Amino acid sequence: MQIAISFVWLGLVLGISFLEAPIKFRAPGVTVEIGVGIGRLVFRTLNAIEGVLAIAVIIVVAVQGAAMSPLALGLAIALIIVLAAGALVLRPLMDRRVRDGRTADRMPRHSMHFFYVALEVVKVALLVWIGVLGLTLA
């Protein structure tokens, strides 16, 4: 289960964060405001799914107990911290900025955006590590 959950989650993050998010802005007629609106909806949904997957990872690690290394528990906790930082702290701050009308086609990306991308990169690394660890323990 650890392997399946981590790699399904990895696929979701790669597909949405690193494919859908940047590509939507290249579609004809999509302004920054429209793209950001779509992104807010997509990432809210993704984060809800990730919350369910995070609970599943913790359950799997807890149930497997002695068969799992302490590293697996540490990675799972780190993954949840990264998810919470992005979904519960950074994304709401970015949403507030959008609601306040501080996005436009000519405005540069805010530093919060770069921190969010960095968290997504860390999340990808943790998911790969957890999945590979599951393969080595299987």
C-alpha cells in the first residue's frame, strides 16, 4: 500500500503542479486572472485529495509498525508537514493576494509562488523516497 499510495500521489503532484499549472497559461485567451482562478480550484481539490492520501500514508506506516523503518515514519511526518505548509499556510496567503486583486498580466510572480514551487519539489522528493523505501522493504 505504501508503494501504491506514494506513487499515485506522486503522479497527481507531477501532473498538476508541474504540467497543468504552467501549461494552462499558454492556452489561447487565458489571462493571468483566469488561469489563477482555475489554479485555485484545481489546487484546492488536489490538496483535499492529498489530505486523504496523507492520512492513508500514516495509517499504512502505523499498521506496518516493526516492518517499517523509523525512516519511513520520519518521511511520512515530513511529507505531512510539507503538505500542511503549502495547503494550510502558503496557499491561503496566495489566495488572499488574488482575492485582493494583486494579480495582473504584467505583474511579476510573488515570492510566495516560488516558495510554493519549492515545497512541491520537496514533496516530490519525499514521495519518491517513500515509494522507493517501500519497494526495498517489500
